[in-house]
Amino acid sequence: MSIVLLGIFQIYHVKTLVNENQNSQIRMTDFLEDYIKNYVQQHERIIQTMSQNISQLYEQKDYGKIKEKLEEVKENYPGFLNLYVGDKSGHSLVFFPDVYSDGAKRESLDFSDRSYYKELLRKKDTVISPIFHGRGGTDKLLVTIVSPIFNDDGKMQGYILGGLDLSELESYVKSRILGKASHAVVLDQDYNAIIHPDVDARTEIANFSDSPVVKYMQKEKGSGKRSMSYKSDNGKSEFITYAKLSNPDWTIWIANPTTVITNTYKKSILTILIFVFITSIVVVTASLILTHRLERVIRALLTYIKDYTKGYQKKKTVEVKQTIQGPKEMEQLLIYFNDLMEEISDGREKLMRLNADLEKRVQERTANLENKNNELSAVNKLITSVTSERDMAHFIQHCLQDITEFTQFDIHVFYQDKAVTSREIHAIPDYQTYFNAFTPSASQLVEPIVFGNSRKGFLAVNLDKDQSVTGNDREFLQTFARSLAIMLQNKELYELYRDKHAELEAVLESMFEGIMLLDNQQQIKYVNEFFWNIIENESHSSAALKNMDDVRKRFTAMFEVEEETLASFFNNEDGELKLEYKKRDREDRLLYAQQVFRCI
């Protein structure tokens, strides 16, 4: 089983490598797609930019400056084999370089018969031609990028043309393909071969529009597929990953023979199967020999154990009637078997005692957990909203009513000058007078109500003569006293905050200055009445102010102020701001605002 599992893992590993190799091929296709697109589009943008830069020079017929511009482009972008600028009839007026790659002097050319120039006249936009071999002095594979030159009225007055040398692109693509068996193919918009392992693009132009790969890509266009398996006429199977470029409208694919991948896969599987077969034969043969020998010893051992067990149950001594020939460990097993039975019997008695003790502890623990559960339930009941309109005495009484079901004691709470139970509230001069008048009993259990280090009141429980308090009861009362202290402290803090908030709001509303408060997210939290009176008019409701953007819009709509001035003021760059109303239909007022706070 170990060998089989190892073989399965190895097969899975090889399959993973195959998938990784195919994914790597897809990534390489995407990379080359981006590179080719960026390479062509970069040179296309150069031609388009030049057509705009030289439009004034062309209109002024400053051909010398135009030639300098072309020379500068050629120097910075050597991918351009030649550059031309001509009139709208197709005749070149300026060109660079002055000589062809073979040394012959370049002359003015007429491009009006080229298909790409005719398309330029029709589209009035940049055109990328199909591939062709350069005319007159060069045999390099080229693609032409031609863009119109417009005058100030938007009419075409000429053109700029660049012949892009594709040899550098070919060298780069081939350098990125690893493995002798793999190859890349790049086709132009007419499916002519730019790069192909079976075509010398410098001497011939081959068309692959009838290629099965091209037809498959056209069929699957838009389906999201990026790969295919293809079997050529010579019987070779290839794994192909492809991409269709949008601008330029070219096609690229990378082909890798599947035999390179599958041969490794098949060899690995065959080696694993042979190894599993040989190993299985060896293991099975050795196992049969060893198990046959061990079986005889085990049978003799079982017979002896049965006789010995019967003798042990009848408390008789049993002698070994036969000699066991086997591992010495089995002979020692027989010797210590009797001791093992005695230890089992003693262990059983100890286990029974431990089980009884464990049941007792479980019962005690269960009772303790039940008490804890009641305590937690009472605390949960105690947690109530401190924002209610109850005064302190009625708030305490509400808390006592909530925990009545969890305790058997009648709890009294003394807080400030009140004595509170779940049924009554009394005003008292002191605690002892209340105890003597209302709770005459033998004794009381008292727990303090403490805020921090300060004692604020008491929690008391009356105890009859025959009544006692357990540890769990005391712990419950202590927990209740601490929880009640927290609730009362929160109640006091809430009422203090509410009073302070009311005072602050009254002060802000009575001020003769406009105040607006914003949070860190520039949301308006408060605006006093004076501020509303300043910025509110018939066409703008004050209710529409939600954030700082609303304030800016309101200021620019109502006052004579620039956006930059407002931005400078609200960004703490200017300390003050003077505003004047736009409308004069009411008494003119000059508003003066000085920023005091940035945010609160």
C-alpha cells in the first residue's frame, strides 16, 4: 500500500507539473500579447504625437524644422526604419533618413496607391498597415503607421508615415520561447506571417487564413477559451495557447508538442507500475513465509492460555504440556500471564471505588454550576437601560423586582436617604432607625455598595433565628451588590451627562455668534440658531446641510466668494473670512467670520 500511495503521489506530482507547464505557456502568451501590443502602440502614439507637433510647421512649410523633428524621433526610437511627411495627395515632401539601408539615396515617394493610405483618406485617423517588404533599398519586413496632419480648421492637409522594422520584435519574441520544440507564431490582420518557424519573413510573405488553428480561434472567438490541442498533417500533436490582439488586430500563439509533456508522464507511470509489481511479489512471498511460522506459535499460545485460564478460574495449577518454539517474548508472556490476571482483579476493585467517588464529585459540581447559573441569570436580569426616566429609588426597585425569582431573601437597599425593597420605598433619617422600625429580626447580613474606593450605600438581608446563609448565597449577594453598584454609577453618570448636555445646548443657542460643529468625517453634527439665520434664505433650506460640501455650495451660492478662498479658510490656511451677500434686495450686510475650531 505504501508503494501504491507513493506511486499515486508521483503520478499526481507529474500531472501537476504538466498543468503548471501549460499554465506557464498561457502566461507566456499573455506576456507576449502585452509586449507586442505595447511595442506597436508606443510607436503609434509617437506618430500621432508628431502629427500634432508638426501641424504648424507643415502649414508654414518649414520643412527644415520638420526634418529635424523626424531625425529626433529616429534617434530616440530606432525601431522606425524610415519616416515620411507628405501632402494629402500622397506625395512625400520630407523624409528621414536620406539614404536606404543599402546606401542608396532616398527619393520622394508616392503613397497614394497604397491600400493603407486609401484607408487613411477614408477614416481620417491613424492606420496600421498589414506587413510588407520595404521597397527601394531594403528587404526588411515592415509595417506602416500613418497618421493625418490637420490644420486649425480640422481639415486634413497632409500625413506623417513611419515604417516600423519588425526584426527587433521578432528577435525578442524568439528569445522568450524556451525549449527547442516550442515555437511562437505572430500573424497580422490579414493573417500574414510576421513570425513563423516554417517561414522566412525576410524573403516571403505567407498567408495562414486557411490554417486550422486560425479557423479554430475564429470559431471560439468570444467564448473565453485560450488554448487548444491540435494534430498536424504529419501526425504531430501540439498544445497551443493563443491570443487575439485588439490594436493592432494581430494574432499570436505558442505551440508546444504534447509528446514532450506526455512522454515524461508515460515513463513515470510505467516505472511506478513496474516497481509496484516487483515490490508486491517480494512482499507477498516474504509475508507468506513469516506468517506460516508465526501462526503455529500463536495457535500453541492460544491453547495454553485457554487451559491456563480454566485453571485460574478453578484455582488449580496448570502445567505446560508442550514446548513452544517461537520468540522468547511469547514464552515470557505465558510466565507473566497469571500476574496480569491478578492485577486486573485488583484494578477492577479500585476502579469501582474511583467511579463512586467521581459520581459524588460530579453531583457536587452540578449543584455548584446550577447556583452559578442562577447567579448569572440574576445578573443578566439586572442589566437594564440607565437611560430610563425613573429616579434612583424607582430604578433600584425595578432592579430588585427583576431578581426576585432568583433569591429567597427579602433584600433591602439603602442608598442616599432612601430604603428600597421590591415592594416599598421609604425616606429614612438613618439606617438603624429603619431596621428597628421595619425589620425587627435577630440579625442582618450587610454588603456595601461601593463606587471605586467610596462607599455609597448598603445591601441588607434580614435573617431569622433559624435561618442561615450558605457560601453560595453570600457569593450571590456579593455579586448582586457589585453589579448594582455598577448600574447605579452608570445611572448617575448618565444623568450628569444629560444635565451638562442640556446646559451646553442652552448656552450655544443663546450665543450671538454662529457656531457649527463637525466630526472627523466632515459631517455636520450641530448648528445653532444664529448660524441658521445667517445662511438660510428662500431658495436654500437649512435642512439640506449635512456635510462640509453642502456648506461650501451654500456659501458660493449666497455670497460673493471664490472656491479657492473658501478652501483656504476651511483648510486652516487663512484665519478669517469676510462674506458679502450676492442679492441686494434686502439691507446690505457684510458678514465677518473667524475660524475658532477646526473640528470637535
